[in-house]
Amino acid sequence: MPRVSEEHLIARREQILAAARVCFLSKGLHTTSMQDLIHEAGLSVGAVYRYFKSKNEIIAAIAATVVGGIQQHIDQVAVRRLPLIDSMSLVLDGVDDQLGPGGYLPVALQVWSEATLDPVIGAIVKEKYEGLRASMRVLVVQAVESGELPADADIDATTAAIYGFLPGYALQRLLTGVPDKATYLVGIRTLLNSRRPADDAAVIQSRQ
């Protein structure tokens, strides 16, 4: 028998994850069954179970997709060693990508909720988001080294606060549709005490 190509394997895996996204958004993560996922994917039972043994494995894969993509984006931003506010702007672009059509953050919101009820999913979420926080920590270290943040800043405490900007932005956009990125950055800049009045004036002007 001919060997199945790596491209084929990746495509099938993505097909299953896309089906899971559809099911989770329409039925809810908690009530979606493996049979629902198999039916939506249009594959055989054996084909689906070849890639994922359980719904929790699919949830873990979705969490890895969301967090892994954003974490890779943050790591790429960190390499540029930009001012912290500019880095945050680029990081939020990555969040916006996952909020748009085909993005996984609407599903991630359900995963976060389920993580408070299911210890297995909770452990998955904890592992993935600790990795994401570690990437954000690099941006904080760079800001301390450049003098943007105080030399005696508590790195871990500051990282915890700045990391909170990401889910804070995502949740507000998901639940209310606002704020836009420019407005959110005005707030971040003010809190970081690196506010540039000219930039704020441009945002205010755009609302008029």
C-alpha cells in the first residue's frame, strides 16, 4: 500500500479540528459528542480515532492551536526588541486574528469555562497558558533592560499583570465587540506610564 503523505495526515487532522470548531460553536463544548464530531467531519469512526482518542484530546489540540499560534507570534515579536507598547500592539494583532472568521478564540472561551468544571481540561489549559505567559515574560524582561520599566520591577508580578491584557482584550471583544485595538492601547499606554498625547489625540479624532 502507498504511504500516506505528511500533507494528507495534516489535512485530515485539520479537517477534524475544523469539524470540532463547528460543533462546539453550534452545540456547545459540553454537549458535543464524539459521534457529532465524526458526523460533521464526514469521516469514518476509525479515521477520526486514528488522530484523536477522545474529545479531551481534541480540546487539547484546539488549545495548542490557539495558544501555540499566539505564542509563536509573541516570540517573533520579542526577537524585534521593540518598545513595549509597540510589542503589545503587534501581540494584539495576533489576538485579533483568532477573533476573526475561522479563529479559535470563540471556542477557547468555552474551553476556559469547561476548565473550571473538568480537572482534565483544567490541566490542559493550565499547561498551555503557562507557556504563553512565559513568552510574555520575555517582553517584560526586555522592557526592564531597556529602561522602560523600573530596574527593580518584580518581573513575575509585572508579567502576570501585562499577560492579563491579552485575555482581557479577547473577552471584551468577544462579549461586547469593543474596545477596538487603538482604544485599548491608549489604556495600556496610560497604565504603563508611557503615554504619548499625540497618539491619544489621533484616536480621539478618529471617533469624531
